[in-house]
Amino acid sequence: MNMTTEFPDGKSRCRWCGAAPEFLDYHDTEWGFPVSDERRLFEKLSLESFQSGLSWRTILAKRDNFRAAFHNFEIDRIACFTSHDINRLLKDVGIVRHRGKIEAVINNAQRAQELVKREGSLAAFLWRYEPDPKQLAKPQTASTSAESIALSKDLKKLGWKFVGPTTVYAFMQAMGLINDHVEDCVIRTKVELARKGFKRPGGDKLRRATP
């Protein structure tokens, strides 16, 4: 099965990024490139949680609204949200108004604060679950992995919500913990080069062994 599509610029890319106009820039400039910024990592985990049961196109189209509603996903600010904020968000037509998911983001911000106090860095903790590329299946042939299952399980033990294995795997794909661009995609090599030059948060001593 051909997993790529040739675009008007003559270059082949992952087939999924041709499904909607807004996907192309996201695919070419964000998806798969490694990220260590705490805010961006928390934002992506939060948005993937909101995507559960929905399409990424829905969430991506509302991303700016989510950022405005959740104060740019600053962990410390969200951790202080009260019932007043929950009611405000439930009235915000620009986001997905799902009480459980809204409350989960607030809860997860509080759990992230606890994790940072204990581990020193949310990024270092998350990047411990980076898989060994040699042990991965071919790109885009799975929706979970041993590592996403392990990370999901460990986050849940720490009290996080809406972080199932599929949600976590999508997060790992997007944030560059794995390179799931298909072999013939023009961006795959760019992502691989970025990953090779990427300084892992916390250093090698914090890397987690493959489950």
C-alpha cells in the first residue's frame, strides 16, 4: 500500500497530510520534529487528550482558541484554575466543551507540577520513554507501542487523566520521540537529522530502558 502522496511541488509526503489544507504546514514544520520545551509538551498532551474520540483536524483548527482559553498552556497558571475557570471554558464555543477533558487538563497541570518537583523536568521524564528506533515497526503501521503503553501506565499511576496508550503514542509521534514519517516522505530525512542533533532533556543518564 502506498503511504505517500505526491504534492504540486513534486515532492512525496505522508498521505495523511493531504487530507486537509491545514495539515500540510503542520506536517512539514512540526510533526515529528523533537521538542523539549515544557509548555509545548504539556500543550500537546492536553490537545491529544481533547482529540480523543474526535479528529486532529478539529483540534488543529481550534488550536489558537485552546491556547487563548488555557493561557498558552502554562502549567503553573492552569494548575490554579478554579470552578470559575471550568465554567468559563464550558461556555467557550471556540474549544471542545467537554467537562471531563477540561478538568483533566487542570488535574494534569497539577500532576505535572508534582512531577517537576520530584524529577526536575517534565521533558526529561517524558523523553525517558523514547523507543530504540531499531525496535520500532515500520512508520505509521501502529497506533501504540510498548513505550506508549508504559508511559500511559506510569502517567496514570501518577494521577494523570485522558492519557491512554493511543493518545500517548500520537503525542510521541508529534513531539519527535519517534520518526513516523513514511520512508519516501520528503520530511522524514529532515526529522531524522533534527533528532540526531537534538539534545535529550536530562542527558543519557535519564534515558529509560526499552520495556
